[in-house]
Amino acid sequence: MSKETPPYPSARNLLEGRTVVVTAAAGTGIGFAAARRCVEEGARVLISDLHERRLAEAAARLGEIAGHPVASALCNVTKQDEVDALFETATSELGGVDIVINNAGLGGYAPLVEMTDEQWSGVLDVTLNGTFRMTRAALQHMSARGGGAIVNNASVLGWRAQEGQAHYAAAKAGVMALTRCAAMEAAGSGVRINAVAPSLAMHEFLSKVTPDGLLEELTSREAFGRAAEPWEIANVIVFLASDLSSYMTGEVLSVSSQHA
């Protein structure tokens, strides 16, 4: 069993001519990796995040890859007016939105008996309610355009149990259910809605919010003996956003080597 990371994929122009909005795309996680893969696959991208400095840095890095400036906009997905403003900016900058990647989420570790209402509500408001707000706005925009694709970031914790993760798991299970139900409503408008459910994708921020020893334990459960690279999750997001998945909607794809 090899623990080596596979080669980074070559571009195949899967999103040539498409426009994409990615939430929570600053930093080193799945959001930035998804935005990068979309740029590499030929899309014009607008990224959003809460963190102004990191967002500007991410846009600059993507601009170097794209060979032209990449648009960005601050957005807090817990605030409807900022979600609405994001789509207005995207329409202005990109001429419309073909694909939305809902990556914004909030985690953390808290045993249920010690969890505060604020911890519970905070995670659900960003992770589930934020995905709802973005999906609703995207459907209003895409239905008028005659089609589009939405890809939500869920988690295997929507199916599996892990201590200290009741709020996060409940939110991600909600994202899965939202994906399925919204997809049925959106199909008639030509909009496809799917989700990815990663098990463990390693990036810098994750280590800062995870108790000591837990990442090592979770990694040991992975069949390949390593965590996924964020771009490995992004590859599946690109697949779901592209025409290669044209008959898929309401699906949640587990992106995992984790034992059941």
C-alpha cells in the first residue's frame, strides 16, 4: 500500500467557457483547491471568503495561474444581504453564474454535554443555513438563465459517527438532505445539484482546530494510509460541475478511502 500522493492532474478543459463562484476559497483548503482546478479547466472564477487579506492573496495566486485577474468578493454566508450582493457582483464581473461551489463551513470539537447553544448554532448557521442561502440565491439566478450546476461540500460525518462532532455532523447531514430535496425542485429548471462528502483532506487550518492526536488517528483509518490532498476532493467537485456528470442530480459522492 503506497502512501505517496499521486501526480497532480493535467487540465482537460472540462469547464471551458463556464463561470464559477466558490465560497470560502481563501487559504489552503478545499475551496481554494476547487477554485484552482476550475481555473485550470478553463472557467472564469469569482472567489469569496470572510478574510479580506487571505482572499486577496488567493485571488492573486489564482490570477497567476489563469494569466488574468481573478475576481473576488467578501461574503459572510450567514447574512442574506451579503449573499445577494455576492451574486450581484458575480453577475457584474462574470456576466452570470453557471456553477456555484458551496464550500463555506464551520467545524470545531465539543462534547455534546459541554456544547453551548452558541457553538451549536454557529456551526449550523454557517455550514447548513449558509449552504441553504447560497443555494436559494443560486437557483433564483440560474433558473432565469435556463440551467446551471451547484456542488455542495458535505462530509462523511453526515453518515458516520465521531465524538465531539455532533454539531458538524448534524449540519453536514442537513447539507446532504438539502442537496437531495433541492435537486428535485431544480431539475425542471435545468439546474443540477450534487454534493461531495470527503472523509479527511489535510490542510493547514484543519490542524489548528483539531485536538492533538485525532488527525493521526483519523489518518490511520484511511485505506491508503494518508489523508486526501484538497485537490483530490476538488477533482470530484469539478466532475460534478462538468458535463461529464450530466445525468447526476441529488447525489452525494463519498470522496474517501476510509474503512466503513
